[in-house]
Amino acid sequence: MRVLLTGASGLIGSAVRARLEADGHSVVAVVRRARGAEGEVAVDLARATEASAWTPHLEGVEAVVNCAGVLQDGPGESTERVHLAAVAALAAACEAGGVRRFIQVSALGAERDLTAFARTKHAAESALAATGLDWVVLRPAVVVGRAAYGGSALFRGLAALPVLPEVRGTAGLQIVQLDDLVAAVAFFLKEDAPARLVLDMVGPQRLSVTEVVQHYRRWLRLRPARTLPVPGWLWRAICFGGDLVRWFGWRAPLNSTLARELAAEATGDVEALTRVTGIVPRSLGQALAAEPASVQERWFSRLYLLKPIVLGVLALFWATSGLIGVGPGLWQAEALLRVAGFDDFAVPAAIAAGLLDVAVGVGILFRRSAWGALVLGFWVSILYLAGGTVLLPSLWADPLGPFVKVLPILALHAIALATLPDR
């Protein structure tokens, strides 16, 4: 069967793609930015809101699986356009092109309309129900798997902390395993599978956030840690910070949308899943016990929450040092540059260097420019060190260590570059 799969580069979509290809299906993988891989097509769902945008990609397609989604509105990302307008356009193109089967990955509790995420997911369900397609809506709870992204990455990061944060005011989670969700997608692609139904995808247990994190800590084989209650004001501040960094292009796992979703009760019928599909969902403990954690998992868990700290420290370092260099420290920079032989060019050179430092710091703050800014900062540091060694070698013996301190900065740049990719 030829299947068009949206969100093919995401946590769920990439796992679905691997399963479908292993089952012998031909997959048209819709991604936001194609990298030349076989079967991939580049479609920005925020722009593909007309049926004509989908028609060229449906040639020979017999089924559609939609795994695309965004948790929150932000620059270049719209829940309304991605979850509703693009899905409605794709469904219309399917009806016009004779594609019958449409599997929609929605979200547990979408009907509560608590957030723009839930509201638009639910609206897409209603839009599909109004069509003549053989649609199936799968409503997963929080999805976790061996791959770490979003919630599953956050749980690992929290588990590696020396104390376990206890967030009060959150509802229980019916964690569902990624493999079980993928198996359900594969089931509903069968010719004799039922259609025109909504099915909750949930696990057999209801766990608090703290209990989930404790499961991951045991899996990582870390010593037991005491829990520390997180005050409501701190929880709200952290989520506000997640909203803020999104406007710089970053996808923080904690934000106001997630906070509102976690605070509300959403219960799924696990027996219905088994009754319809024959899938017996695994508990979180069973799934983790089946695949013991490796040293790589422990590395990732410990680095996950350090990554934003490293990026923030580097951005602050470059921006602050640049502002000092063109402000209160200008006369000191001028004096050093005159000693190095810049003479009348000392002040312009000091100002140019300070502005370059500020540009590197600001560049690191934005997701789209972070890679280039980190590379630039690395080589600027090398240039400062090499030029300073030639022109002012005495600074190697300075008790404040201005040259020696460049070395850990270079190491932080290397770490930031190595951990920058999200997927």
C-alpha cells in the first residue's frame, strides 16, 4: 500500500514510517524540510491549507496517516493552520482523489477545548467526521518510547536531577508507549479494519508526574532521591519561560499549554483499545524493564537540562563581554590594543570587537541562528587567542588568566554544538 504520512520526522511520525516500511508499504513522507532522503517531500502544513497543495502528492496513494502537530502557537507555527486548515484541505484532496482511508493522530481529552492545541485538534476531528472518508481518530495520552523527544526527554532529564521535583495540581497520566500507538496505526491500515471511530490510546496505569519520573530514575539505575515540592509560583514562572523562549524559535517541553493540559483530568478507555485492535498496551514499568538503560541514556538524561543552561551562559557571556567592551571597559580595551600596536585604530578596533561579541551572543539566543553564531564564536575565540598570543604574549602570565579562560569557553562551544540538534 502507498501511504502518505505527515509529520514523518517527528517522534511519532518517524516511528510510524519505520514500521510501515518494515511492513512493506511505500511511504510518501511529508516533512517540513526535506533532506534528500528517498520518499520525502517538503510541505509546510502551515501553508498547505488548500486542497490543491496536496493533490500532487496523492498520486497512487491509498491511505493517509496524519501525525503532524504543534503544541503551541509561535513564530512560523500555527495550531489553527497545522491542526485544522491543513487537515481539512488534505481530507478534501483525498475525497477528490479517491483516497478513502485517513488515520488522524489527535490527543486524549481534545474535546475539553482547554487550549488552542486541544481546540484545533478537536475541530479537525469534527471536520473529518463530516467527510465521507473511512476515517479513524486515535487519541493518545502522553507518548513515550525509546526515542527521547518532548515529554519522554523531559522525564529523563527530571529523573537525573539530584532531587525529584514534585509538581502539585497535575492530574494523573495514562502514559502510552510509542510502539503501541504505532501498532494501532498499522492495524487500521489493514483492508478489513473498522473505520469511522474515535479510539483512546492509553496505558493501563494512571501515574502522577512524580511517579513517572521515579520510574525513569529507577530505569537509569540512579540512587533514590528525595522529592522536593515545586511551589505554584515557580511552576508558573518556568512555564512562562517556556512560552518566552518559543518566540526565539526554541521548543521548550514546559509551557503554559502543557501546564493547563496536565492540570485537567483526561481519562481514556484502555479496554476499548484491546477490544477493537487486540493490542494489550504495556505499562511504563513493563516497557522500561524490557529495554534496560545504557550509559548513553544516562549521558542524555544528565545533559538534557544542562543544554539550555550552556546556551544561556554562552549567550550571556558574549553579549555582556561585548557591551562591557564598548561601554565601561572601552578605555582598557583601547590601552591593550595600543600596546599591541593598533595606535590610532585602537578605539575603532575595540568597538568593532565589542559589537562582534554582542552579535554572537544575540545570535545564540535565536534557534535559527544559534548554529552559525556558535561556530562564529568558536572561531572568534581561536582568533582572539592566536592574535593575542602573537601581539600580547604576556597575557598568558596574567594572574586573572584572560587567555587561559578562553579554553573552557571553547569547550562549552563544542558541547553546545554537539547537543544542539533536537531530533
